[in-house]
Amino acid sequence: MAAGLLAFFIALFASVMLVVPVRALALRVGMVDLPGPRKVHLKPIPLLGGLAMYAAVVLAVLFAFTGPARAQIVGILIGATLVAGVGILDDRGLLHHQVKLFVGMPMAAAILMVSGIRAQVFSVILGGRSGDVLDVLLTVVWVVGITAAFSILDHMDGLCAGVAAMASVFFAVLAYLNGQTLVTTLAAAVLGAAAGFLRWNFKPAKIFMGDGGAMFLGYLMATLGLKLRLEQANHLSSWLAPLLILGVTIFDTTLVTISRSRRGLLPFATPGKDHAAHRLANLGFGHRGAVLLLYSLGAIGGGAAVLVSHLSTVSAAIVGVLALAIVLAGVAFLERAPYERQAPKPSAAS
């Protein structure tokens, strides 16, 4: 617990303070997000905010971790550095957006597996080589999927950082309840970095995290999901909990994937104002209301994750089916909500 609190406060303080020089650097080098028909802001906003969060997390874990834990955290940070770097290059316009999806993210997943971090779903059910192979594939799909989901979630002031912060709270709580010091400390560091960044990013945002920051958060969320172990829970609850904690992000990605695919668009390559937050804002919640509602849904998902960790397999299955039904019903409802339609022209994801 002491290590987690230390990591949280170091990351919180570092994130709040580092945004100032990072913002100045972004303005100096011209890394700003310009207004446009597919953007919600009306004036240029500096990017590179993800650099402040990255530095805050690195500082926090280096001070908080000692001994054998440092070896595995180094592997995690190498992957985090890769995705953050790829995202920053994409923000700068020096990299095709498909490189991050088909090269950067899978490489980060491979780094995790080399560090000994991978899914343990099919290996428990099937055993043997076939189970291990399926878990390797699941690890790649999970890391790429969650990292990409956070990449496209960063489309409204305070949304991505706030959703990540909320998810981090519940990763930290469940990890602490199950005696996982490394996961608790890493989640606390991410919580501190994201909360500190919100000081500057909540509407009206003075800086954006950019794709580097969104991918960095997504990668760490995927890592926390893989590392979380509910020792006293059944197998179903163990893999259902991370899905519930990250339910808001998964829901938003499901919505835009189904919606854009139905309109003949590429889900991860066609930006637009058709995300859950955009549609909720158009329904009368407004910008802040939509963001706060999604925070609340994240808290409900996290609470459900804590609940299933104490349930039997049958009860956990009922919660899982109910959650799936809610997601599908939400997608069907928001598909009918007003949103700004975009032309089928592939571009950088947002």
C-alpha cells in the first residue's frame, strides 16, 4: 500500500508540473492540433501532453519499485516507450497511421510476452501447446485492441484521461485486495499521471495528450488487465473483471466499429464525431455532461468487476451476459442518436 501511495503522489505531482514545460515545447516545435470540421475545438491546442504523463509514470515506478519487481517493470516501460514514441511520430505526421496499428502495437505486445506477461485464458481451459498458442494470439489481440481503443477514445476534452483514471482506480483496488503489489503500484502511478493531466485537459483543455499519450494509456490499461490475477475468484470472473473495468472504452469502440462498418467506412482509419460522447452531447448532455456520464459508467463497470470477483461461476456468467446485453442495447440506442456524418475518406484515426 505504501508503494502505491508513493507512486500515486509522485505521478500526480510530476504530471501537473511537467505539463507546463511540455506545453511550451509543443508550441515551440509547432506540434498543435488545428481546428477542423471533424474537431470539437475552435483554436489550435498544443499536443504532446502524453509526454508529461509518460515521464510522470516512469518517475513514479522507478522510485516506487525495488528489487525483482524492477526487472518486469522495465519490460513494461520498454513497450510503453515504443507505443508512446510511435504515437508522437504519428502526431507529428512522420508516420503512416497504419504503422502504429500493424507494427507498433503488435511489437509492444511481443515485448510484454518476452517479459513474461501474457493472457492465461485458454492455457487454463485447454492446457498444452494449443492453449499456449491461443493465449499468445489473445495477448496480441488484447494489447492491440485496447491500445487502439484508447487511441480513438481521445476525441473530447478530459475523456480519455478520465476514463483511464477511473479504470486505474478499480485495477488498483482489485490488485490490492488480491495482494498484487506490482499491479497496485503501477495502477496507482497511472491514476496519478492521468489525474494530474486532467488539471490541464478537462474542458476547456489547454493541452491535448495526442496519440502518443492515448496509446500510452491504452497500452498500460491492457497491461494491467493481463497482470491482474484474482487468486480467490473463479476463472470466468478473472478474465471478466478487466473487460468490465474497461467497459466504457470497449463500448465506444464497439459503437464506432459497428456504425462505421455499416456505412462502408474503416473503423480505425476514419475520424469523425460519431463516438458515444459526441452522440450523448447531441442528446442534450453537452460536452461536460457526456464526459461525466461516461466517467460514471466507468465507475459502474469497475464496481461490477469488484462484484464478480466474489461471485460463483454461474453468477459471474449471468453478470457477463447482462453486461453484453447492456452494451448491445446501448449501441442500438446511440446508433439512432444524432451525430455528424463523415465522408468515406480514410485518414489518421481519432
